Amino acid sequence: MACRQEAGKAELVRLVRVADGNVKVDPSGKMPGRGAYIHADPACVEEARKRRAIERSLGATTTADLWAEVSNSPRPA
């Protein structure tokens, strides 16, 4: 989303807007709701945060806790 580079789903972290309007990390990739994908790379996360890419894409607000969780998401081997 932030770096605009293509990657497979296994290489990305899925974020989903849930029914209550909050954004959550979806480790299974199967949660219902509108989703968006982002690399767990710190540079990509910071770029998305600065550009408010998640907020615009999902129409929801994000928290510092969400960004920390995305940054600490496991990366594929």
C-alpha cells in the first residue's frame, strides 16, 4: 500500500476494518471486512503512517498500537 510494490499475500500483512470501525491486523487473512495489505518493513510502515494510507484506504482511524503491531508482525522466511 505505501511503497506500491507488488508482492504475494504471504509477504504482506493484512489489515481489516471490522464492524465496529476499528482496524485490526488479520494474521489468518480470512477475517471478514474490508482489507488492505502492507509490507511489515519498517520503512513501508512509516511511509503508510505518514501518508495516512490505511485511513484513506479503509475509511477508519488507526492507533499507535496498531502501527506497533504491524511493525512487529512476523516476516516470511
